[in-house]
Amino acid sequence: MELIGSLITLFGAIFLFLGALGIFRMPDLYNRMQAGTKATTLGSILFLFGLAIGCYRGLCFWRVLILIIFIIFTNPISSHALARAAHHIGVKLTERSVKDDLKKDSQKGDRK
Amino acid sequence: MLLITIFGFALIFIGIWGMLTQKNIIKMIIGFSIVDTGIHLVILSIGFRKEGTAPIIDATLSKAEAVSRAIDPIPSALVLTAIVIGLAVTALMLVYAFKMYEKKGSLQIKDFKELKW
Amino acid sequence: MSAIIYHIAAIVSLIALFLTFLRLILGPDLPNRTVALDAMTIITISVIGFIGFLTKRVIYLDVAIVYGLISFIGIVALARYLERGI
Amino acid sequence: MVRKIFLFIILILFLYMIFPLISEFKILSQIPDLAKYYLEKGPDELGSANLVTSVIVSYRGLDTLGEVTVLFIATAGIGFLLRKKSRISLTPNRKASEILRTGSAFLLPIIFLYGIFIFTHGHLTPGGGFQGGVIIASGILLLMLAEISWKMNYLILHWVESLSGFFYVIIGLLGIFLAAGFLDNRLLPLGDFGRLFSAGAIPFIYSFVGLKVGSELVGILTKLQR
Amino acid sequence: MTIIIILVLGILMLSSAILALQLKDLVAAIISAGVISLLASVLFLILAAPDVAMTEAAIGSGLTTVVFLFTINRIRKLKGDDDG
Amino acid sequence: MKIWKGTLILFLLLFVLWLLLAGTDPQELIVGGITALLLSLQFSSKAKIFAEVNISFRSFYFLILYIFIFLIALIKSNLDVARRVLDPKLPINPGIVKVKTKLSSKLGRIMLANSITLTPGTLTVETKDENYYIHWIDVTSPDINSATEAIVRKFEKYLEVIFG
């Protein structure tokens, strides 16, 4: 049982690392945010879950569950708020991007 | 735990250096809050004992074990109140900085010459 | 065996903390630094859980919950500051 | 130039001052007698599982009262300095997104519940009045960030602040008459160790401290935001 | 293991302290000051003081950052009025 | 009627949360019940968002299915991120696209936005009425209908049953 928990924790840590690497490598803000949000969310969930089944043995399983629920709810909301703010103040997308519907639509709104 | 003491002193050192050399008032207040954190680290690390654990009695720490394993609760209590006071003092300093900006339209310390000697 | 794997996982997460900190240093502008701060708080929550595991005290997880709540509000405050909302 | 030399001397003096603290540092293997008394007798005498709480609320309760007073004075000072409406905010603020507004409506009761949990369980788990107060204040902060048109009702805020301070002092004074001294928690029965209604008056005292700290921090935040 | 955690966190803490004093942008400096509190609260936890760690996490990295931000926001609004 | 339903759901949520935090000692039950009751009455105007939840056996079944699908999507998205990050050429093709949703309930919309944020390669940037603007890391279908089909549809059909 402890072995399974430790392996889950290791996977979580690897996802955290990949998220950090994504934040470090990606070319612009939005892509960084993509890597950062998803990988750190699943990474921390797996990390804490592995710790819970490895050591605490049900004593604080519920507390880890609450923590996981909080992370799942709060993390996307804060990312969304940040992405919206960044787009509003005009952070550029990278040159490799294909299209930007939002910019087109908000300019149309301004013209009216 | 000697390491944490050294880190705490290094933080105090950096904070004092920042408070003395920075020209911007907000930066000086940031230096003050760094000094605050450093002092808290030093106080707590001096109160630590070997293999110490938190002084909270539950399933993993029985009443009888508390004397031999738990850390000294007094520095924790002191630092806890000091942090809350630190927030109030920081807020008061920031309000003063804002009022100074309202008067002079600048945050640079060299524009405030009334108290120069 | 399992203890070693736990420790390796902790070291990997510390490296992740270091990488996000590099983004905090390099980050060309404010939103990038905020993204780095966001990732850093979540990795720190994991490290807090690991410390609770090392010292075998369940109560340390309360700190992690408080941490998650407050850092969420801090990030939202930064975002609203950026878009001139407060 | 003179200033640089002056700075250099100050930093050297500082290093000289702290050097013995580092060179003669050793980890305590024996804790001081006072701490030993608190650790040994504290759980049976006051009935609180969290010994930091018993030090803050009861053994050193007078210090906490002074600290709450300092916080009150700082809040009053901020209110005094910002009493005039300054000439700002011509452009209206940008509204928060729909997701953030719905999310704050969903999370706000949960944050309040967690804050109340923290300060009623101050004697069992880490945390207590100060942390619970801060969590409640940050719940209100989330509301301030999400709804730009929301205004604090200052009347309720003042009433909560004054009443909680009043009851805090009243419980402290009752300790003199019903138990050994000021802020002694044994005016109520100690109860079973480790359950919610134990440790005498500590949960009540800490709840009042939490309400007072929370309302004062909300006062600071709202005054700064206007 | 504890030693490794302390070393990594401490070095990050000191470098973010220097960063906070060196950055030109005030808000970036405030973010760095928040990171100091964040890492210091983990060190408090290693020193076996969860109460203090909780307070530092809540106040140091949450409310202090917000109080700084509100002040900067007021200053920004005042400045905007002067320009216009 | 509607407001009472929302308040009741909020009360149950808070009460369960308290029990998860504190355990099932009778004293905790009493204090938790009183606290949850007071808070849910205080926030009953905000509890409107809970009143749109359909309570039926079918929606419960769909909720379980939804959680299952959500977890699978989360794991898939992480593998996707891992593939992109580890590739030395960074195979990305990003852009912001517009999609439409049919959901009207607020809670359903926030759940949809969160799910979109956590699934492969998408991030909600802005919402305007029925339109969601989504940053997509690999734009394969730029017009509205096909993008909606690719991103939104798989969650929407569950959320539509749960939240109405």
C-alpha cells in the first residue's frame, strides 16, 4: 500500500516539474498559463493523495479531500481572472498564433 | 537549525541595507517588512529544541510525552502576536506614504527636504 | 523502498520550485511574474504536505488549506489590479 | 561619499553585534523552566490541547489584550488619516468577470465557515482568533474584489467590533471574581479534554478576539480601498 | 532531507529579498516580498510552529500584499487624475 | 420557494463540510449545525445560484458520470502538456477562438468554464453572454460550430441535465 502511495506521489511530483518546465519554456503568457494551471493542479492533487494513502492512513484523508476540492475550484478561477486581465491590458500573443477572435470582437464593440 | 538562524540574520542584514540605500519610500517599507520576517525567524529558531515537534496534544503526541518532545510555546506566542502588529504598522506606514504623495506628488525621499539637517 | 521514492518526489518538487522562481526573476513583465507566483504557491502547498508527512503530524495540513485559500485571494487581487478593477 | 562610509560602518557594527549569536549557537537540548512548567501543567490546569493557545489566551492574556489595543489604535489612526475623501476615481472601475462573481458567491460561505471553524477550534488545532479573523477579513476582501458596487455597512462593523471587545473584557473581569485572576479561563467547567466544549472559557475568548481582529482588518482594508 | 529543504528554501528566500529591493517596478517588488513570506512560512513549519506558519501564510503573503497593492492603486488613481 | 431550496442546499453543503473538518462528535454536530444554519440564512440571497440544481436520481447518476469524464480529461490534458513541453520544437499552434454554450444556470456556466480550463489545451479567457472566448493551444477548427463541437459539447450534455 505504501509503495502505491509513493508511486502516485512521484507521478505528482513529475507533473509539478513538467508544469514548472512549461512555465519556463513556453513562448508567451497564455501558453505558460496553460502549462502552469493544468500540470500543477493534477500534480498537487496526486502528490497530496499519495501522501494521504501512504502515511496518514485515513486519519486525515478527509482533510486532504477538502484541500483537493479547494484546489480544483480555486485554481481555474484565478487563472481565468489572470488571463482576462492580461488580455484586457493587451499582452500580445506569440507570433506563431493563428487567430484572435476576442480582439476582433472587442474592437467591433468599441466602434459601435 | 543554525542554518535558519543564519538565514534570519541574512534577511535582517539585507533589509537594513535596503532601508538605508533605497530612495523610494515604498521600497523602504518593503525593507522594513523583510526585517520583520527575519527577526521572527531568528526568535523562533533560537527557541527550537532537538527533534522538537509542535506543542499540540493529539493522537500522535500524548500528554506525558509533551515535556520531552514539544518545543517551547512562548516564542511561538510572541511571534504570533508580533506578525499581526506588523501588518497594522505596515498599513499605517503605507497610509503615511500615501499622504506624503498627496502633498508632494512624489515618492522619492530626496524631494522631502523639510527634515534635512 | 517507499520512503526513498517519497524523498525523490520531494526533491523533484523542489527543483520545480526553483524553475518557477527562475521565471519570477526573468519574467519580462508583471503578468508573467504573477503566473510564476501562482504556480509557486501550489508547489509550496505540496511541500507543506510533505513536511507533515516527514514529521508524522496530521495537523500541519490545516496550514496548507489556509494557504490555498489566501493565495487564491492574493492572485485575484493582483489580477484585478492589473485590469484596473479595484 | 560620507553617507556611504556611514552606511558601511553601520553594517560592520551590525555584523559585529550578531557574530556571537551565530558562533555560540547551539540547539537547546533542555528547555527553560517556565516552558517546562507550561508543557507539564498546562494541559491539566487549563484543559487546552494547543499549548500556544493556552499561553496566548490565559497565561499571557494581558499581553494579548494590549496587542488588540495596539491594533485598534492603528486602525483608528488609519481612519483619522484617511478621513477626507481624496480627489480620485474619475474613470469607473472595470467590472469583474461573470465567472469570478459566481465563484465568489459560491466560495464566500465556505470561507466564512472555515474561518469560524478555525477560531472555535483554537484550543484543539493550530490557529485561533487571529488566524480566523484574518480569514474572515479575506472573505470580505474577495467580495470587495468581485462586486465593485458593494459597500461596507459601517454601522454593523462598528457594532461587531465594540461588542466583541466589550465581551472580551467582561469575560476577563469575570475571571477575577469566579476564578483566580484576569482572563482566567476556569470560570466555566473544563470539560473533557480534546472535545469542543472544553478548556473552560478559551473558545469564547478566542471567538471574541477573532471577531474583533476580523472587523478591525476589514476596517483597514475598506478604508484603504475607497 | 530537512537540511536540503532548508537550504533550497533559504537560498530562494534570500535571492527574492535581494530581487525585491533591486526591481524597478514597484508591483513586481511587492510580489517578491510576498514570495519571501511564502517561503518563510514553510521554514516556520519546519521549526515546528504551525500556529505561526498559519499566521504568516495568512497575513504575510496574503493581506500584506493586498495592503501594498491598495496603496499603489490609490497612488495610481491620483496620478491618473493629475495627468488628465 | 426557490430561495428556500437554495438555502437548504447551501445549509447541507456547509454542514457536510464542517463534519469533514471536525468529525462526528455530538458537540461538533450541534455547533456545526447552528453555524451552518446562521451562515446559510445570512447568505440566502447569494444562495440563488444553488436553486437551479435539479435534484433527481438521473442527475445524480449524471454527476457521477461527469466526475468520471472530468478526471479522464484532466489526466489526458496533463499527458498532452507533458508531450508538448518535452518536445524540443514546442509543437504549438495557439489562438483564441469563440464558442457558444446553451447553458443558462450560473453554477453550470462556472462549472463548464472550470472544466474547459482544466481540459486538454484550452483556457477560458473571457465570457460574454452565451459566447466563451477560449485560448486553444492547438487550433484545429477555427470556425464557431466545429470548435464548439470539439471543446464544449462533451461536458455540456452532462451539465445540462444536472443544472438545467
